[in-house]
Amino acid sequence: MSSNPCEQLAASAPTVFVVDDDEDVRDSLQQLLRSAGLKANVFSHGEALIEALKDRPVKDGPACIVLDVRLKGLSGLMVQQELSRRGISHPVIFITGYGDIVMTVKAMKAGAVDFLTKPFRDQDVLDAIAEAVHRDRSRLADAQPLQAFQDRWLELTPRQRQVMHRFASGMVADQIATELGLSEITVKIYRGESMKRLGVKSIAEFVQTAKLLGW
């Protein structure tokens, strides 16, 4: 890890992903964001943003998306929908030169933080980004325990995961034993070892966490 405070600050700065097919707008926003100490990644179309975000790890920190509504290829609203479908949850701020009420309602219902009509003031953009980054920090803080649980889950043996998946689905020890061809005592041993490694104190806590993860 770098000992240079400036480098550490840059590394921890939020990232703003900008998507606009107007090069002048991209350049202007990039300069504004960098002058505010933010990382800025710019794209000319939504497909490139989706590709960039598909494997972005949690450790890369908070981020938000500034997304033009009218784009070549996928529209901004379609990009928002595709990101949601993929489970990519960074807050979105829409910008457009052609805003209307219907479009605004659709964007806000889908979770957009704000909807700015061009030309917009620099301060309006920065205020919207500040709110979006705050939301993403909160989201990541809530997600950290679940991420830790998932990391520990991957440390279980395949057999332990088989057993615990069945507990998550509502099966009990004797049912699992019959289905997997194990003794009930063995299933309970797997359960105890797995719970210890996962850091849960009861099957109820395990099941609740599994539900939060969508298992």
C-alpha cells in the first residue's frame, strides 16, 4: 500500500461513470469531476459502461453513474434497466437535452437519484453526485456483512455447501441425510462445522442470511 497521502486519497475517491455520446459534454464533465477530486470514467455509449461494470469488485469503493437519456444503441433508460437486471446497483443520475415528464417519471421510479436537463449548472451536477455517492456508501456498508458471508461460504467444502443449501431451502437434518445418502449424525456434524466457519450462531440466522442473498 502506498504511503503517499495524496495517492491514498485518490485511491479511495469515489468513481463517477459518465455516459454521453456528445464528446464536448464528456470532456466538460470529466474536467469538472477531476477538479472536484473525483475519479471520472467516460464512455460514449451504454454498452461500454455495462461491460466496464460487470466485474467491478466491491473493494473498488462507492460510485455513481451520470447517464444521458438519448444515446446511440441502448437508450439511457434501457441501460439503467440492464444494469438493474445484472444486479449492478450504483445510483444513476440522468441528464438530457430533451427531458419530459414521462421520461422523468420512468427514471425516478426505476431509482434514479436525479434528472438534470441540459444545460445544467456545475453545482447542480456536483450536488446530485454528492447525494448519489452518499447513497452508494450506505449501500456498500450494508452489503459488507453479506460479502463477508459469501467469501466464507466459498471456503466451505462442496459437501458442506450441499448440506447447507438444503437447510436454506427448508429441509431438516433427516431429510437431508436421506437425500444425500448420509447418516443424520454426519449431516449435523457438517451443519455445526459450516455454521462455525460462516460465523452464524443458529440455523435461523443462516437461513435469514441466505434469503438476503437470494438463495
